[in-house]
Amino acid sequence: MIPIYKPYLKNREKEYVNRCLDSTWISSKGEFISEFEKAFGLFVGSPNVTSVCNGTVAIHLALTALDIGPGDEVIVPTLTYVASVNTIIQAGATPVFVDSIESTLQIDPDDVLRKITPRTKAVMAVHLYGLSCDMDRLVKICKDHQLYLIEDCAEAFGSFYNQQHVGTFGDIATFSFFGNKTITTGEGGMVVTKTKELIDRAFHLKNQGVSKTREYWHDIVAYNYRMTNICAAIGLAQIEKADEILGKKRQIAQWYKQHLNDLPLKFHDEIPHTKHSFWMCTMILDSSEHRDSLREYLNQNGIETRPLFPPCHTFPHLFNENSYPVAESISLRGINFPSYPDLEFEEVSAICGAIKKYFNSATCLII
């Protein structure tokens, strides 16, 4: 089986983790926490970063740091991973769904404008599958309407807009380091803010609201969202080879495009003024009727794939009857293909060969 993803772990991860074990600093204190945060901040271009235990709590922490809660609305694309939306509800606010853009899969700024109400407090831009949203328009919308801009960059480490790393445009941003992300800590995340004041508030909230000057004194309702030193050790080893990982993933994306340029599908590629990180190699079929059968055919041939996220407004706890036609359509037509950094040219060729065989088969009605 060629898996959809596996982390790119080499010797340095083991070396750093063993240093944690030898030092006995294995929980949320130790040298690797600050070293990883510093290296991450340098990579994305922001000094205001703080690590957390996973990408979902990063979003919740961001919302809480902005004091978003009951009575507030947060505009969010329905085409996203459910954590983007669940955390809005967990903060006590109301998610307001918007549609996506067919060509990029990203949040539609025109629909954002249509959904703004007096209760709107923030817009959450989700940089899906490694491509940036239209940050010029989103920044302007939020500025014009005095709204917070939150960036969910869980899938967009290494993604740029106008040569600026995503996550540095809005008031606050979040990253995920789950095992299938471009760089991983096993489980982990990062919060990035525009100002020092906001990152200080996020740090206070993630650390049980403990006083800086008085031992075991806690002055607010807060959380234990801290990253462990062991996770940070893995993260530091990963970010030291981030350029290597991103280069390998870009090469894999080029191989897919070379092989599949004459089939009834569209490759999720970068657009002008962006740099795609190709977290996933994503393709949108011309017709939804072949998505599931193609996935089954590839599975039978030892190739793991995954579908695009279902629109969140279709889930039982988030259901509404409004129509989001673009998101609904591309969700049914989208497939993610293997894209882990160790993937070889021969393996990509085999995957693409299987895809071509499917589309050339006698049972495929569109050929």
C-alpha cells in the first residue's frame, strides 16, 4: 500500500528526543520549547509565537484571546476541517458559513461581504490544502468593517501570499503539527499574533492563567494547552529541514502535473502572487460520479487516497438548509493523493498509471 501520508523523520528527531529523556525535561518545560518557537517565528516571519498541544486548541485559544464569545458571529468557510467550526461553538460564538471559490477552493470574499451583520466579530480564513486565500481582499474587508481576521494555517506551513508567509496578515493565526502535516511534532500547534500584547494574552490563557510574579496564583479562567518538550524537540528537528521537505513536496506535485495533464480533472495548483506548499496533492474531477469509484479502484491497486472535506453545514450538529453550491460541488469531486516527502518518482508514476487505466477502462463512461 502506498499511504496517503507519512512523516519525514530522520536521525535528528531521535537525537533531540533522547536529549529530552536524558535531561528528564519531558513535559511542558525544557530547552526545546523556546528553541522551537524561536525557529518557527523566524521561518514564518513573526516574533510573536507560542506553542500549544495541538492545532484544534490553537484555534480555540486564538478565539479566546480575541475575547470572542456569546453573541458574536464568526464568518468561516463551510469547506474546511470541522475543527475550524467546532472551536467557534466551543468559544460560545456562532459560525456563519460562506461558500468557496471553484478555482482555488478557498473562502469566497464576495460571500464574506454578503454575510457580515452587526454581530460579526471576525472572519476566519482557512488556507486549504496549502494554497493561500485572497489575503488582499480579506484584509481590506476586515479593516473596512472593523473585524478581526483569524488565519487557520493548519495545512499551510510553507505557503506564501505576495512573498509573505500566511499567518502573518491577520490579527491572529494558528498552525497544526499533526502527524500528516508538512512538519510534525506528533501532536502540536502554534499560535501567531500581530502584536506582542495579544501573544502575551494567549500565553497567559494557555498556561492556566498563572501569575508571572506569584507562585501558584491564577487570576482568570484559563487552560492547559502547553506543548511538551519532547514534541518541541521533534518540531525543532523538523523545522531545521523544512526547506528540504517543502522542496520534495513541490517536486512530487510537479510529477503529478506532468503525468495527469490530459485527464478530465484539474490539479490544485498555485495562482499568481502565491506559493503553494502542496500539503496535499489535490485534484478536482470534472464529474463527481467517478470520485468514489476511482478511489475504490486505486485502493484495490494498493494506493491510499482521501476525499475532500464534506461541507461543515451538512454535519448533524451544524446543519442548515442554505445552499453553498461551489463548496458542495468541489467536495464531491475532490481527491487527495499520496504526497509524503519520501515518495519516489516511480511511485508517482505508478499512481498516475493507475489513474489513467481507470479513465481508459471500458466501464468509464466519460472516455
